[in-house]
Amino acid sequence: MDRTPDPLNLRAEALFASPLQASEHPSTDQVRRAVASTLQRLGTDGCAACLAAEFGDHPDLAATRMTWALTTIHTTDPPSARALALAG
């Protein structure tokens, strides 16, 4: 079965792989720039590899960072805003 990856999850993986830190309390623009530059630098496969490596090496820290990345991505681009953008 072929599945299309969820764009929000791909962006969360890119944020996870970026140098941006939760402690910086980044703005929406900083998050979007970090995601874009990380995707350009690593690609989706590179982001997934970084994620896998961190979960293998430091699962407790990686889980916390991924929770932050997912929450941040959902806050900066909530599903309702995406649906409205696609409909318009």
C-alpha cells in the first residue's frame, strides 16, 4: 500500500533536524525559515535519517524534541488554516 506522507509530519521532522531550539521560543517566521532551510539542506530522507539516529542514540531527548516539533508545526500551520488555504 502506497501512502503519501503527511506534509505536517514532514515539516515536523525538518524542524526536529534543524538547529532551532525550543528554548529560543522561535517565532512563526523563524520556524518556517528553519523548516525550509533544513529541507533544502537535508531533503526529506536526510531529515528522517536524523530523526532515526537521534531516537536510536537518545530516545528520551528525541521524544521530547519531537513533541515540541509536532506541537510547534501544528501551531504555526494548523489544519483548519491549511484546509481554508486549499479551498480558496
